[in-house]
Amino acid sequence: MGSMSQRRPRHRTFPPRPAADPAGPCPCGGSAAYRDCCGRLHSGRATASTAEQLMRSRYSAFAVGDRDYLLRTWHPSTRPRSLDLDPGTEWVRLEVLSATGGTPFHNEGTVAFRAVHRAGAREGVLDEHSRFVRHEGGWVYLDAIAD
């Protein structure tokens, strides 16, 4: 049996990212400044009115390192206990490919998107078709739909 000092930590802990520039462009690609776009949702001053708006705000949360917002907007049945964001990953661009349902008049919706990220000199692409549902009156991320 190994000693406690030889055990590997269960979760990696990363230092927080620098705060997003409130007057700068929103990472989601919207035309408004971060504070007037996804920053309103991250701070709790507003809630997403559509599934697509929630997806865009979650992308922005990954980009600015807002772990708490990501966990808060994840359905309790699929939410991980913790979430470690790699500060070496830069989220570069978001492209919404399609959306179904997810309006203020729906209880569920899907959004297909492509998110481009960079780690050092390597660029990668995340393609996902996400499912969103209303939970306790607000939109939350449920899961990714397998292709």
C-alpha cells in the first residue's frame, strides 16, 4: 500500500483564467459586447430565453472559464460533480449549424454547432448536437445526441 503523499489527486485544479473584458466582443460571436450579451447570463442578471441562447452562453462560459455557470446550467440528472477547464485551451470560434424547438414556447430543443479551439499551435474542432430542456422554468443543457 502506498502512502498518502504518493496518491494522485482525484481532480486536477487549474488557476482561474483572467476575467473577460466586459466591453470586449462576446466569445459567442454576437454583435454585442460581452457584458451586454453572454455576460448578462453569466452574472445572473438575465436568463436564456431560447436553447440556442443558452448554448451560446455556455460556449462563452467555456471561453472565459466560468465553471460555475456551466455547472449551474447543466441538468441535475447529467451534471458532473465537478468540472475542470483547461486554461491551455482557447475557444476561437462558434458556428451554429442548426436548431430545432428551443423557443420560449417549447420545453425542449436541440442545437447543432461547431466550436473551434486551439491548444498551443494545434487547432481542433468540436462538432456536437446538444439537447436542452426546461428545468425549474429555465433552459439547461441535458446531453449530446449520439450520431
